Amino acid sequence: MMHLLVTGGAGFIGSNFTHHAILRSGHDVTVLDALTYAGNRESLAGLSEDRLRFVQGDITDTALVDELVRQADAVVHFAAESHNDNSLADPRPFLEANVVGTFVLLEAVRRHDVRFHHVSTDEVYGDLELDGHVRFTEETAYNPSSPYSATKAGSDMLVRAWIRSFGVQATISNCSNNYGPFQHVEKFIPRQITNVLCGIRPKLYGAGTNVRDWIHAEDHSAAVLTVLEKGRIGETYLIGADGERDNKSVVELILTLMGQAADAYDHVLDRPGHDLRYAIDATKLRTELGWEPRFADFEDGLAATIDWYRDHRDWWYPAKAATEAFYAKQGQ
Ligand code: NAD
Ligand code: DAU
């Protein structure tokens, strides 16, 4: 059992991981989260205060981070500005949170010799050809496209430099697109589900041929715990569950599962610089550490996610109007 400092633990994946770490693996957790527009304290509801301490604060706050890292056995770093469309509208917060925030954490784990796991994204590798069979591996060269993915790539490079130059005890994981309960309504799948629930037609960027490699957040959390507990220091592990689908098929599936006509959606302006395809080869994680995804059936996972949004309007509804106002301004 460890005492984990989980940054970004009130966000989509960080809150899922916190439940996982406490309830399945028996760790105690301190969450450090700034509660930006993307953080929600309710996502941690139900966890006992004996096992979970919540600290509202910023990962760029050197004194606060130093104190919390000093008390931890390991840090699992999820906190980030995470949405590509926001990074295109206003990149600066991405530099602060993703680059400076990671730097502040690295300096603290260096000072206190604390184990560090950095949660990153497959987007650092750029994109793949639409029709190809090539997938990302740990050896793929970095080639980020958006301000978001460039800042995540920058944060990965900082972690690698701190491992090599200062001997920091760190691992990195790069995961593909997550879905599941508690995801902010700005993201693709929850946006379309909540659109249907609000009587708005789903919105598909461009032709909708772009491909994403979907994984359930539960499987991501289990993989991060596996890397934290069994991963080799200094190594990078890709996380993915062989879930490639094009966006158009996903919208059509959502509509069908929600009892609507499969073509009841609108095409809207494409995202500038829109990455074509992501695909993960997770062989290293599977063979070296024995991790396997449990949510193998995307359609079942999506149906359960739709049920969750139908049953948890109180959680997502307050963010819906502002999110749609932002998209309307972008023509999306
Ligand atoms: P999210 O936007 O849902 O949550 C981010 C959390 O970080 C929020 O609770 C927010 O309040 C907090 N935060 C932001 N800036 C902060 C700061 N300066 N100090 C403290 N807290 C701050 O994001 P998510 O989708 O849960 O992603 C979590 C991590 O996983 C990110 O690092 C992201 O790059 C990575 N990731 C996400 C996906 C995905 O599909 N969502 C896939 C791969 C990797
Ligand atoms: O690959 C991992 C990344 O996945 C994470 O690092 C990011 O934090 C996470 O946000 C996600 O990035 P994407 O840009 O792939 O996710 P998003 O949900 O924004 O969009 C998924 C796809 O759907 C993408 O091709 C754009 C498209 N899209 C998105 C929205 C919001 C639409 O067609 N319509 C929409 O309304």
C-alpha cells in the first residue's frame, strides 16, 4: 500500500484512477486539483475521507507542490489542460499547466526522491495515414500537431531529461482516446450523447473520416496502476485497446443506440490541423507487464456510457450551455 499524490484527480481520468487506486488496489490518495472548468469535486463522491484527502491548488504552486510531494510515496500526474479545441482558441494556459506544471512537479520529486508517473497521450506522435496499418510504438518519433499535443510532448521531454540528468525515478505512459462516465461534455462522445439528450443534432467535424483508437477509462486506470507498480524505471509504455473507429461510425452508433435515425447529425467546420488517425500498438505493456483491457466491446461500453449520461444530468448539465456557446463561436 502506498500514499499516492494524484494531480488532476477531479478530472475525467484522474477521478477514475483515484477510485481505482483506493477501491481496487488499497492505496491512500491525496488529490491535488485546481478545479478548473474541467474539474468536478462530485466526480470523487463516495470515497471515504479516511482514504482520500482533497487539496484544491495549482501544480504550478511550488511551495504547495513541495509540501505534498514530501508526504507522498509516489506521484501520479494527470493534471493538464486537455482539450485540443481550447488549445487552438487560447494556447497559453496549456503552456502554464502542461509544461510549467510538470516542471514544478519534477523539481519536487527530485528534491524528495519520490517515484513519479507521468500520464501522457498518443498525440505526441502526430498522426498516421488514414488507410495504413502502421501503429504507434514506443519507438515512433515525436511529431505533435496542436498546441495541446506540443505541450504534452514538451512535458514528456522534461520527464525524460529529469530521468537522464538527475536520476529521477519516473515512468511515462502514452494512451489513446478515453471514453466512459464523468467525461466533460466538450469531448466528442459526451458532446454527442448530451446533444441528443438536449434535442440538439450531433456535430461531426469535416467529413468524419478521422480515426481514433478508443479505450475505456477503467482500462486506462488499470494500465497506469500496472505501470506504477510493475513498470521499469525510465521506460515509456503505450496504452491502447485496439479500438480504432472513424468518427462518423461512432456518431451513427450513438444515434442508433439512442433510438434516433443514424444520419440525424450535422457536418460542421473541421478542426484546423485535424490529426487523421491514431492507433496504438500496446505489445510492450501486454507482454512485459501482463496488462489486458477488460472493456473489449466498444458497443457495450458506449451503451453503458449513454445510460450514465442519461442518469446523471445533474453532473453534466451545468457545463452544457457554455460549452455549446464556445463551439457556436467556432462554427462547430
Ligand atoms: P480533464 O480535462 O478531464 O481533467 C484535467 C484535470 O486537471 C481537471 O480536474 C483540472 O481541474 C485539473 N487541472 C488542470 N490544470 C491544473 C493545474 N494547473 N493545477 C492543478 N490541476 C489542474 O482531463 P482528462 O481527459 O482526465 O486527462 C487527464 C490526463 O490524461 C491529461 O494529462 C491528458 O493529457 C491525459 N490523457 C487524456 C486522454 C483522453 O482521452 N482524455 C488520453 C490520453 C492521455
Ligand atoms: O488521443 C488522446 C487524446 O484524445 C487526449 O490526449 C486528449 O486529451 C483528448 O481530448 C482526446 O483528443 P481528441 O482531439 O482526439 O478528442 P476529442 O474528443 O476532442 O475529439 C475526438 C474526435 O472527434 C476528433 O477527431 C475530433 C472529432 N470531433 C470532436 C468534437 C468535440 C467531432 O467530430 N465533433 C465534435 O463535436
